[in-house]
Amino acid sequence: MNYHNVSFEAAYGLHQQIPVSRLPEVAFSGRSNVGKSSLINRLLGRKALARVSSEPGKTVTINFYNLDGQLHLVDLPGYGYAKVGMSEKKRWSGLIEGYLKDEKRMLGMVVQLVDMRHPPSAQDKEMISFLTQTGTPFIILLTKADKLNKTERQQRLASIGDEIPELPEDTVILPFSSKTGEGVDELRGILEQLVAFCAEHPELMPETDEEPEEVPQTMDDNIPDENPDEEEVTVEYIGFDDED
């Protein structure tokens, strides 16, 4: 695949807005501040293709990128904390869960990001448990690997299996650095294997009679208005990841 032939395609604030899959999809999931946008930009050889909200927790969408007309990269909002209304909390929950459970999706794999410097968070474990229980294929990318020395890296790789008891033994765990490029070639190889497999099995694509919809050109076009009079509360949230 030509990783330079990529474009932002659409952003959706409700999972009901997302049309049926027309290409295989790979979704990227992780906490806020795990370096998801940096990873996507490094994977694609871009500096600022994956967008980061200037107000984390306020602008929350699922973003689709078209890679060489062969694959959709799906940037899921990051999870963390923010002061938002309860209606927004429900929207975020429905957005992510609705996408991951949607039978109209040709979701080939989830790339679950975990900060290599720290044990997986409770939210990381919940996401991995969800993916395991639903039978969703996934790999784990350990981000910010360049920030650890050799001994620290070995310790973290040896510990992660014990830190996530539900982790299947054959799970691919790949150290990754957006700074040095470590893991980029390996991740690209996995994506290309997925594209090749889907090309050999077109029957896996969901059937649809829908006409392609006009997609939003900005991330704000498909975000429902929040109730301005609603009281703000502190909740766990799914929002954009800040860099480092």
C-alpha cells in the first residue's frame, strides 16, 4: 500500500450516522495522552493528519481516514477524564460501543494502545476485556517505547501478561515509538496482511444497498449540540488524546 496516499474522509458524532463499511477497517483505541495521533501520523508519514482537539472532552468524534483506497483507519476518541454533561457521557459511550458492536462494520482489527512506561490502566483493562469477550481481533501497541532503557523495556514486556489476566496467550504485543519509528514496519506488515486477507474473502464485507452519503468535511459537522443549561459533572470520558 502507498502510505502517503491517505486522506481524512469523515467524522461522526453518533454511531448511527456511520454508513455501512465499504472498505476493511482498523480501529485505534487508547487513553487520552497515550500518543494515538502521533502514532497515526508516524504510520502514514505525516506531521498533522490525525487531528487533536484544542478542547479535549468537548469535540468528540470517530474519524475515518482512507488509506490508498484499500483500508479505513478509524481513530476512536481517547478515554480519560473531563467536565462534561451527562448527555455527553451517554453520547460518548454509545458512540464507541455502538461502533464496536455494529454488524455493518468490516472491523478487521483493533489496535489497542497502552503507554509502555506504566502498567495498563483500569480503562485499558476494561477495553481489552471487552475486545476479548466479544471476540474482536486486536493487537497491543506499547507506545513511547523510546522513553525506556533496555532493562526497563524488558521488565515492562515481562510484566504485561500478569497485569492483564484475560490477555490471550497469542496476543501480538508490539513496542512502538512515534519518535524513532520503532514498530512502524511491523504494524504496516500487519495491516497489509489484513488487506490481503480481506481481498481474498470479499464475502466478509457487509452487504448494502445504501448510496454513499455526503461525508462531513470538518469534525464539528456531525456533532450534536450539547444542552447548554445542563449541569457539568466530572465523569470518565472518551475524548481526544493530547500529544505526550
